[in-house]
Amino acid sequence: MKNVTISEEAYNEFKGFLEENKITDFNIRINFAGNSCSGPVFNISLSEATDDDEVEKINDITFMFEKTLAEQFGGFIILSSEENEGNGLSLKPVIAPEGGCGGSCAGCH
């Protein structure tokens, strides 16, 4: 089952980002970092897979994340800067829940 969708353009940009930052270990963990007013927020870190992870290798990069995240969000889409309307690389869930505060951030605080 494919849980990570990434175009060739986004892959090349992401790999270039890793190389620019002198990262040679391409074992990338996707972490859930919480919710914001615009929905779920994710970050990435270097890691090794555990038995609780889904693991997907795309070319030279191995993506991993907890199985519960795959169930909750249906996987992930990585967009290049261009695909993200010039706003830099972006990681989005396939299934995006409603925004955290229904349009008003006052309820988040």
C-alpha cells in the first residue's frame, strides 16, 4: 500500500534539501506535531524504523511513520515549492480533518 505520494520534482527538491544540510542518512520519520488553525501539523526527523511503523522507500529516501498516523490521515503527500504555489516544500495528509478552529484562531488559545 502506498502511503507517501511525492512527484519527481518534489523528490529532487527534498533530497537536495537533505544534501544541502549535510544529511547523508535518508531515513526520514514523519511525526504528528499537533493541530493548528489550518489543520494538522507534521515535522520530520532522522530515525530508525520500529515495529510500530509503516515504512516506505522511494528511491534513496526511506519514509517512516507510526501505523496509527497512516490510519488516521490516509498517508501523506509531499509537494514541491512550485506545487505548493511558491510556499516551499510541504507535507500534507491525504485525509485532512476539519481545520482546528473553524476559521477563528481565538478558540485555539
